[in-house]
Amino acid sequence: MKNLFTFFAILTLFSASSGYAQITLTASDFANIYAEGNSYSTYFDVATSSVDIGKPGGGNTWDFSNFNNSSSMTVVMVAPSSTPKASKYSGANYATFVKDSVGDDYGTYSYYHLGNNFEMCGSYLKSEIVAGTVSEAESHFTPFEISTKLPLTAGVTWTQSYEAVVNTTMPPLPPINETDDVTFTRTADAWGTMIIPGKTEPIEALRIRLDERRVMHTAGGDSYIRCIGYEFVTKSYTTVGITLADTLSPDHGVVDIVGGGWGVSSVTDVRDDNSVADNFRLEQSYPNPFNPVTTISFSIPKSGFVSLTVYNSIGQKIKKLVDSELSGGNYQVQFNAANLPSGTYFYRLKTGDFVQTKKCILIK
């Protein structure tokens, strides 16, 4: 389970061609994506057996619209201090939680450190493999796994070796201790645009090739696994991940896979129409009233730090749609209120000394 979750939680992106410019994933993007209260929905596909991965370099158009939804899960961004194992992961400044159906405090917590790079510290799982009996698994990575080298652009490659210690308790069985020696190489080797299920508009994306080798040391002996996979990610963390069926598969064209899937964050892509803005403006969202998605347009005449935040009718912060440096221009961002109740919401744009607020109405 840890490998599956990590597979979808550590991606990164890029893109160009046909008017699309290459993009760079930065620390501010991760801070925006992993902000407390955001969420991430992952859909797993066990039916698709092959996919076209394009080619190294630019000009790719990846079409994943035919992926199947075999199962899904929702990842919620939480404060590390609110988790049951906060003291065990003191180096983490971000955390996520995947709830188990057994109860509110059952599920998987994953811990991350965002600094010069985006790193995974480990995870904690609480479940009931046997009804009425609590099972736990705790993993720690030394040093932290560099999931994403920052800033990430096309051509960036990084290699790392780390130790993953996993301690599992499943009463009445004795504790199980495993130590894995992991070495991987990740390369942002291609960029272009991709389409995912439910989305008709292409999104700029970066392709990352993952080559991971893992030696697992257990009481029963050692075992070796090698995995080749590809990850496709956008600045808002719309992602696609696949695992190749053959480690000798080429890095282009149609390849066989043993698993894949896609994910969508509650953070939305900020689209720039590349035109010049002559003033600061925040437009009325359209459509309004809406259900459940509306588009907010705004303009900034010069580069600067921009925040676009949504509040409910009593002034509680609901969601940060933008929280990063932007170049001067005209922008559009979507507000998806699928998980919110009907009512009046306010969205506020702040950049430098400019602050403006407008109202929108959600009707379900």
C-alpha cells in the first residue's frame, strides 16, 4: 500500500508545443498543493494493459482519457501536529491522511518535508486486518526520500539511496521488522500536454521516468525488486502514474503496464492567456450561480505574489486557489465546490497593495 500511495504522491511536471510553454515545479507549488485542508482524489486502473508514453523531449500529447476507474481513494492534507505519530516524524512540515472504512482514526498518515526539495519522511498505517484487532505499520526513511528535486524542469535528474525501516504489528502474530535498501534515479525527460478521464481540455505536463531498485531484508531472507515507472504531473497536481510490465521496455511509444491510474487535486491549474494586462482586475466568476464549478478571471499588470482565497458567508477560509508568484498577465482559475454545501461564497484577490473581493453563489 505504501508503494502505491508513494507512487501517486511524489510526482512532478512540465510541458510545451502548439503554443504551450514549458513549466517548472517549485517549492511554492508544493506548499500550495499540500496546504492543510486541501485534498487529492486518486483513481486506480487495473484493467488497462498498455499505454502510449510518447517520447523523450517536447511536443508530446498524452491521452489517458480511456483509463478505467477500478477503485479510488481520497487523500486529505493535514497538519503533522494533529496526527497520532507527530513526535516520531519531527522533521515533517506537511502530512496527508487516507481514511480507512473501519473508523475515523483508522487509515494511513504520510509525512513530508518541504525545504530545498520535496521529501518523504515515512508513513504510519492503522488498520484492522483481523476484525476487532488493531494492526499497525510504521515506516521511516533515512535519509528522507527526495521525491521531487526542486525546482524541477525538463532535463533534471537525481539519484538517491536510502534505508526504509518498516515495523509491523498484527496481533496475535509476533512483530514483523523489515529493512529495505532503496536506490532510484528519477529524470524529468519529456514534456507536453495530457488529457485525463473527465477532462476534455489538455493540461501542460512533465513526464518523469522512475527507475527504482529495492533490496528487502526480512527474517525469511533477502529479496530484490526493480521497478520502472512513469509519472505525469501538472502544477496543480493533476497526475498520471504507470508501472511498466517489463524493465526492458523502451522509453517511447506503446508499452505494456501492470498498473496505473490518475489523480486530481482540489488545487486547480492557473491558466495564463499570454496577453498583457493593463490594470489590476478581479472579474465576476462565470457561471454564477454555479454547480459545482465556476471560473474566476483576474488580471495583474506586473509580476508579484498573488493569493486568491475563497471564504464562506461567515468569513471562514475555505480554499486557496492561488498562492504563488505570477508574471503580469490575464489569468483564469476554476473553483470546484463539489464537496461544499449550497450557499454564498466570497473570493478575494490580493497582490501587493491591491485587494478586491467578489461574491458567488453555489446552488445544488
